[in-house]
Amino acid sequence: MKKRILVIDDSPVVLSMLDDMLTALNYEVTCSSNGFDGCGLIETNRYNMIITDLYMPGMDGVEFTKSAN
């Protein structure tokens, strides 16, 4: 069973780069472009790891980690 990783970043370039790299390393990757959508994803899915950008509009990485608890 593949490990599941959620990547949250407002940069499409960073999302694409991390998705490609982690997929090549045999991880199942889900990408989100903002913290609000990331919160919705963790309510309905389980992930082994979450990678989030620190500075994003709306909900930054710090706010996301606080709301994810």
C-alpha cells in the first residue's frame, strides 16, 4: 500500500514539482492550492504526511496546522 501525502501550496509550479517528484518516489499524492481546501481534504481522507507552504493567502500554513488539530 502506497503512503499518502497531501501537498498544500498556492504556487502551481511548486505543486506540480512536488507532485511529480513524490509520485516518482511511489507516493500517492493529493494536491491542494489553499489551506481551506486542505482542511476539507483531511476531514474526509487520511494522510501519512502533509507538506504545506508557510505563506499563502487566506489561510497560511500555520493557520492550517492549528485548524487541523
